[in-house]
Amino acid sequence: MASLIPETTQKIFTPETLISAAKQSQGCLIVPISLRRAIKRYIREQEEPHMKRKVLRLSESFSEIKDVNLMLTTTASKELVEDPFKSERSKRWKIKSAYGDIGFKYADDETVAYVASRMPAVYSACYRVLSEVRRRLPDFSPAKVLDFGAGTGSAFWATRKVWPKSVEKVNLVEPSQSMQRAGRSLIQGLKDLPLIHSYNSLQSLTKNINKSEREHDLVIASYVLGEIPSLQDRITIVRQLWDLTRDVLVLIEPGTPHGSNIISLMRSHILWMEKRKSRKSGVQNSEACKDLVSVKSGAFIVAPCAHDGSCPLEKSGKYCHFVQRMQRTSSQRAYKPSKGGPLRGFEDEKFSFVAFRRGQRPRESWPLDGMQFETLKEQRTKRNPVDLESDYDEIDEQDQDSIVHYKGENPLNYDSDATETDTIDDNDEDGEEEQEKTARADLGGGWGRIIFPPVRRGRQVTMDVCRSMNQNGSEGSFERIVVTRSKNPALHRQARKSLWGDLWPFQSN
């Protein structure tokens, strides 16, 4: 069945709604009290001695995995991604070695150390990514979810927090029995849980589920692809995950050059694969069929990219990643090693991610189209002398202020496990949903992404932005934008409030 992709009506923003729509970053995230208490209970039940030593050993094991993976040559990697069928034309895409047999193995010691030190940070990154997916796709409410490489359930906890009412069934794929046991222990006592099934591999999942029921509304693979040394196996897994995806696929990796490179390669492969299918079907052969496409044919990037073209950072020497600050839990403060002085009360989790959606990118009007901005000189000519004096006072205050991620109690001394309540968490979620209803950044090409921390010097702000170059989002570029108060006070105010990972509005050419 074919459908016509319409041009959406012009939506006029105000300076205030622009700021609200562009905000994607979050302040210092506090891990939900239910998860914090579950982690403390699990560690107490294990009664494992020498926890600090085990946490340190786990961190060293992650570094060894990264070093092994980097031994893969760049030439072989590029060749396989550009034409993955070169050596596999006559074979079906089946994983040759089950995930878990070729990557890092989690025994009981590693699992306990992971829950104590890494699980809260992985949860914070997953929550940050899935929260943006919810904001960018308000019509998306997944009922059936697949979590590949589920581990102890970090992505499951984040999914449950973001969509608490819509998720009905969750399939978990995790080869480590120790991780599965830990995940089951952590969710004990929770209410209103969806139907949960655990599998050791994707093959086991597909064998035990009817073909008509294999598709999932949301598929997540978080912090798992980097643990698989073989690039060919990574591509195979991602292809299988995409085949199991009915709507949205989310990939998350650590915010390192290696993790970002994995995300970039998988992004390129899925987009290339869908374009190849489109060429085969002949949809693009006729000019009359450009607007007539199957509802679910093709794929586009929901986040972080504003376009579906080649990544403009590929040959720049930079890599795309973001950061989520989180308040450390009591278990992290107790067991994570510190370098010299006392351990900080917060932690910055760096991550790289990409979220795909099946279908065609919507053709939306660009946010700055139709907006009129005044220069600072034009604004002052319309003001009374009294207002002008107060304006100068405001300028002095702005020059002295600095943007901070988090304000509140000192995280170093704040024991959130003892003072937080579930009621507070629920109210915060309701307030966030209410704010999302006021303004939303659409999926058109008019919103760029701030991919590095903005630099504020005096009355100007410099930002590095990845943006789309055309209406259909087929081509992107990396630009450095300088916003000054004298030329555009409204956008300058927005730039001062913008953080790493936020969106930036553009005007169509």
C-alpha cells in the first residue's frame, strides 16, 4: 500500500518555545530509588569480599577488550561495510559464533562488580537516549521490546521509566547465566511488570517465537557490540536486530573513539542496506513516485543526526559522542576506586548512540522559517531610557554567570538512597511530560545537533553543529556557528542556555 508524504503546515516558534524544543540534554540525573535499593539489596545478598579489587579487575578487563578489538585492520573494516555481500553472496546472514562465546565472559565475580560500579552509569545513558526518542517521537509508545545484550537489565529499567504504561512484553537476550540471575534478582518485588522472557541467543529467540510475532516495536542493543571482536559478527547481529525491528532500533556504545566508530559503521550499513533495497524495488526510478512510498520502506535517523547522509566527522579526526552527568549511588561511592583525593559525588558517562526508524523522514518546515529577529540596536531604539538602564544591568549579570549542569545539594555528601522517595520520582516524570507537550523539535532537517560543548566568550557563543543541508535530509555538514548578542539577542540567549547534545534551529535556504 502506498501513501503520500505531505508537506506539514508551517509551525511558528517563539524564542521561548525554541529553547524548550531544542533542549535534549539533561542535568545531573538521579538514579531512581527503586533501582538504587535493588542494587544495594543484591550486593548485600551476595556478601562478596574484596569488592573494590573486583571492580578494578572488571575495569581492566574492559580495557583489554578494547585493545583486542582495535587490532582489526581499517582496510578490512571499510571493505566489509561497503560491500558485506562480497564474501557471503551465497550464504544466509547467520551468526557463526554465538554472542557470548567470542566476547567478554561474565562470571559471578564480574557480574557483582558490574552491578555495583557500571549498572547505574549504563542506565543513565540508556535513559538519556530513550527520553530523547520519546520527545522526538510523541506518537511512539512501544508495547513489545527486545533488549539484546541485556546484561543485568539497565536498558530494561530505563525503558520502564520512559514508557511505564505502554510496555507489555519484553524479550531479553543475554548469554551469561550469571547476568540473567542478577537481572531477575534486581526486579524482585517490582509491581506492574510486563511479561518478560529471557533467551541465551538470537537463534534461541527466533526458534521459540512464531515468525509472525518476531517483530518488536523497539529493539535496543546497549554497550554490547563493542564486546564482540569480529566486525563481521557485529554487522550480522545488527542486520538480525534490524530484521526483528518493526519501528525503532537504538544502538548505544561507550563514548570513546572505538565506540563512536562502531556506531558510525552500523549507521552507514543500515542506511546503505535500505537504500539498496529501494533501488532494487525501483521506487526511485520514476519522478512521479518520489512522494509515493511504502509506509515502512526505507529508514531514517531519529537521533542524533539531523540527516541521513554520510557522517561529516568521518575524516575530521573528531568523533561523535555525548555525556550524561549522574549522581553516584552509594554502591559506586563505596566500591569505585578514587585517584588520590575523595571520590566525586557525580560521574560523567560518555556515550555514542544512533536511533533508526523505519519509513521516510518527514518533510517538516524549518523552525526559523517565518520568524523575525531584531538586532540589539533595533531593540534599544524602541525602549525607554529606564528600560535601557536595566538592560545594561542584565548584560553585566550575564557576563558574570556561567552555565552549570546541576544545582542543588552537594552530591559528595548527599545520600539520595536515604532521602529520596518514589513519589518525588513520579512527580518529576509528570512534570517532564507536561513540558514536552508545550514544544517539540520535529524530525525534519531544520534542527542541527550541538556535538561538542559550546564555548562562551564575552557576548558571543561558538558552537560546533552537525546539520542537514537540504529539506529531505539526504546530505549533512559540520559547521562552526558564532552567535553574537549585537546581531541577534534572541538566538544569543538561546545559545547561552544550550548545552552539549542540544539541538540548534536553522532557516531553510
